[in-house]
Amino acid sequence: MDRFLALADSNRRRIVEMLGAGPLSAGEIGARFAISAPAVSQHLKVLREAGLVSVAVQGQRRIYRL
């Protein structure tokens, strides 16, 4: 996916802004939104596929960073 297309959504821009301050788990990101966890997961997937964020698995947690 095109990076600019990925950033066209305001929720995804907010996620990128949050991650600018440092790595966060998927749960920490989701807690800051009024949308469902699956919706947050989809936004993270789009950002990951666009190459804007990376993910590291630590046990059952997924840690996202720019």
C-alpha cells in the first residue's frame, strides 16, 4: 500500500503521532481510541504493510514502533 494512502486516515495518523514518542504495545494504542480493538488492529496492519511501522513480538504482546 502507498504510504500517503495509509496516512490519509485520521486514526492512522494519530497512531503514527503516538509512536513518534516511542514504542507502544497494541493494547496501549487501542486504549487511546474509542474504536474496537479489531479496528485498531486493521489500522496497524495497514501501517505495517505500508512500511510505516514495524512490530516485534514479546511473549503475547506486540510492540509497534516507527
